[in-house]
Amino acid sequence: MVNELFERIDNIGKRTRLKRLLYQHGVKNGKVILLPIDQGLEHGPIDFFANPDSLDPNFQLELAKKGDFSGIVFHIGLAEKYMKEYAGDVPLVLKLNGKTAIPSDKEAFSGLTGTVEDAVRLGADAIGYTLYVGSPRQDEDFQQFMEVREEAERYGMPIIMWAYPRGEPIEQKGGRDSIYAVDYAARVACELGADIVKINYPIIDESKKNLYPGKYKEVNYTSEEAFSKVVKSAGRTMVLVSGGEKMSDDELINKVEMSMKGGATGIIFGRNMWQRKMEEALSLTKRIKEIMSRY
């Protein structure tokens, strides 16, 4: 299956790296399934209580290798300390910025924790960057991202943007997972030059619809229509759907199905995979990849 958005990329370095993610690992049909393990920084060790085995990053690396994920997402410390034995077997997405959960999200901003040069040195096939759409520190975020984007273009490194709506104005307009907020975030990723955008699946909450700006409050989207709208707003930027907090197998499978039907390039599920025991996670991975193989 041809990924039309991939075919439009001219930068040879980006094409080479994206080809490994899209066609040489994972589903191998132009779709992407990533395993993020950036939560240790973003949330703290609290997320590992659900499955104590997952505290050791080798657990996620084994899951990524046995399940043949398209890649694993690490911050620089984990990449330097744990990737050596898996180099060439598990593609790496190096997360270049982050923050802890200790400060308030009211002025959300993720400072740099690594560079594109680090990503090249570590053999990464893409970089990840979190941008908080709507945060009071948005201008600073834009400037930092611009510098990362310029370096990524110079090195031929694909950019995956974690486009997360944050801040009081977002909450006043329906919340961070509203169609308005997610749709805006997807468009921002395209406008700023991301190759791939990671978003949350938009939630339809009729009780908050009156808070949506402009035409958003007038359109009666179904869940599927809302997501398709987001994909269209992302334009020529590929879309990955975030898993979020752990949910039941059936809920997760339904999310994958709806995402693929709506035009997603893939999924990026962390806690929903590695908070499960290995055999359970591998079984679920197989089911997810079977669905993705049909699109």
C-alpha cells in the first residue's frame, strides 16, 4: 500500500528514515505503530506501578522487538543507556524536549533535552517534539521549534510533533480534546512544518458544544466525522493517534479501527501496551496490526 504523503517528501534523508518506519518495520504497508516510553519524564515513575516489569526500559524494548513495532520513543538518557543491544533491530524516535508533571499546565512549555545531532549520532529514524498549542508560552515554543526544524531539515531527519492543546483559553473553548482544539493542533503542525503529528482522538461532548468558537458549535459531527475533519486539517502532515491512559482491549481496538477508517497514518500507544504483561501486550499488538494491515 502506497503512503501518498510519504511519496511527496523530497528530502532524501527523510525519505530514507521514514521508509524504515513505514515499510521495513511495523505493519510494513505505509502505516506506523510506535511505542512511546517518554512517560517516565512526563508523568514520573507513577505510571510503572501498573506493571512493575515496565520500570526497566528493556521491557519496552523487548516488546518493540518481539512485536515488530515501527519504532520506540525514548528521551536521550534512555536511548544512550539502553539502545545499544537493540540497534538496527528497533528503530528509534528520539524525543528532543520534555518537562515533568510537577509544574502547572497553565503555562506549559517543554524545554530541549537533546539535539538533532544527538538523534543522528544515536541512529534515530525520527525526532519527537512537543508543542503546546494555546499555551501562554506559545511564542517561545514556536521559536524553539523553528530552530529544531531548521536543524532537522539540514540533517534529513523527520519530525513528529506532539501537538497538544493547553492553557486556560483552550479550556474555556471546550477543552483540550474538543474538536476545535484537536483540529487547531493538527493544522498548527502542518503550518509549522512537522512531517507527522501526534494528536488525541477528538471527543464529542455535547455539554461543552456551546463553548466552541464560531462554526464548530453549529456542526453536528459524529465521532468519525470529527476525526476525518482533523485529518483533513493536517493536510500533507501524517497523523498518529495517541492512546492516552490505559483502556480495555475492546475500547482500544475500537479506537484503532476508527482511527484507520478516518485516515490516520498510524497509532502511538504507550501505557496501553506496556502497562500490560508481555504476552497480553504482544497479543494485543497482533490484533492491532491485523486491523492496520487492512488500510
